[in-house]
Amino acid sequence: MTVLDRRALNRATLARQLLLDRADLPVADAVAHLGGLQAQEPQEPFVGPWSRLRAFEPSALDDLLTRRRVVRTHLMRRTVHLVTAEDALAWRARHDAMLRQQVLGTYRRELAGVDLDELAAAGRAVMADGEPRSMSELARALADRWPGPGPRPLGEMLVAALIPMVQSPPRGLWRTKAGVRNVPLSAWLGRAIDPPAPEGADPVGRALVRRYLGAYGPAATADLRAWSGLTGLPAAVASMREELVSFRDERGRELLDLPDAPRPDPGTPAPVRFLPAFDNAILGFHDRDRIIDDDDRGLSVAGARVVLVDGRVTATWTVEADTVVVTPLRRITRADRAAVAEEGAELASFLSDGGSGCVRMTAYG
């Protein structure tokens, strides 16, 4: 079986993630291809498409949100993602059990004895008037009936798990500060959520496997689980064995892939790219060694924005006023510093709506 080394996996990942060459894709198609953009920080998803698409304009993503073609909703890993309306409707039922278990894992003691189906029905009755509500407003509406858990456990269980919700605009619009206001997904889109598949069938699981491998492969089943948060996909993978190809990484793990997906030559040059906080190019794997060193792995879950140099996390970046500040994690060659400064200046201009943003690189060590 062919062994793919770290660099080969890196280049494949960059190609799938649209980070090797910026793509000429509509924003909605890019969101669909990537299986969504992690979006708990409302402004971060705008940097992801900017790094991946040619001539990206924030207004295009705003338009998708306000026209309800893309939604902000809890989905993979119980985190807020921007996903297409079609994916939200198709995938939500497949994530129901995981979302419940994730919230219960945090609030099992507080929610002990609460009939979750009864709680869900009461929550839907409150939301039936179509008014957007914050999590705390929904929890307070039911607090007299369930006084024990407290507003946070009650609200999170309702909003993140029991009732499929969207976070309605203006939350998530470019340069807009707005609190979370929740609306039931089916009411927001005017369409019913796709029902669960009959027992023994898992068409959504197979669709998730294909979508994941198309944007993240070659990858192990542990990587698929890390991206989706779902533990019930081995059967879907097993049913697809004949349509997938297999490799091994340098650690001996089996990696699965779509036969015709791009796997560039490991020597392919990789341009500098700036990634937003919590980008799935890093978080979408259990083994993140293909893109970030183990010593730096904590950055990916701490919300650090990172810079890729030769395809790997090499620096972090922040914004101070109109300046993009780059902090290297290791020594960078003069040529790479120049490339980082050039790309950083483009990012600063984007973040300042075409203004003359600046770049400042701090010294290493």
C-alpha cells in the first residue's frame, strides 16, 4: 500500500482546502465544498474565503446570509458553523443524537431527571410565534416549569441540541456587532428538515464521508470523526469501501480517499496563507501533524489566527488598529518574510475595506 509522507498529505490538504491556488468559485459553492466554515467567532469566516477565493467580497457572504442560502447553526462538533441551507436541512437529523450527548456531557448533573422530549416540545411551543429569541430568553420562558437546571444548561440544551436553530442576521454580517437571536431552522428556511433515514440505511453518513474526503482527504476514520463529532460513521465507511482508495501515512494509519481527488506532487510550491481562528483546515483532523507541529497544536484550539508558510503553521497574527501584526513561531527566511509581508499587506487592505493597512512582523525569540 502506498505510503504518503507528511509533505504529500500537506499538499493534498492545501489543494482540497483551496489554499494551494485561490479558486474561481462562488462563495456558496466554496462553503458547500468545505462542508461549512466554523463560525463561533462571527467575523472570522470572512478571512477563510478571502484566503481561498479570487476577488472575494464580504458583501457576497452577507447576501447569502440575509437571503437565507447560508445559515449559522450548531452542527459539527456542536460548534457554530456556516453551512448552506441545503446541507443544514440534509445533515441536521444525522447530528441530533451527537448534539444531545455533547450537551449532556457538560450538564448531565443539572439536567438529570429532565424529560428531554418534553422540554423540546415546550421549547417549540414558545418559538412557534416566529419571534427570534436569545438563549436566555428562551430558557427564562420555561424556567417556571423547569426551575432546577438553571438558565444556561436549559438554554444550551434547547438551542444547541433539541431544537434545530439558526442564528439570524445581523449576527455574522461583515463589520456588524449583534447578539445571538435564534429562530427554528425549518421556519427560517420555510422547509422541513430531512427526516432520519430508516434503520440500517445511512445515506447522509455516506454523503458526509464523500464531502469530507473531497475537502480533507486522504484521511483516517479518526480524522473524519474529529471533523464531524459523529461516532456512528464506520458502517457508512464500510459500505463505501469499493468506491474508495487506501493509503498509509508514515505512522502506519490507513488513509481513505476518493479515487479522482487531487493529490499534488509533494514538491508543489505552497504560497503564504493567513487563516482565521478555528479554521477547519486545522481543526478538521485528529492527527493535525500534516499542517501544524505537535508543539504548536494548542494554538488551534485556543483561537489563534495562524500563518501558513510552505504549507505549515509558522506564525500567528493579530490586528491592532489598521495593522496586521505577525508573530513568528520559528525563524523565517528573508524570502519567506517578504512573502508574509506581501500577503499580510493584502489582508490588511481587505480588513480595512480597501484602505492602506500595514503589516508589522515581530522578531522571533
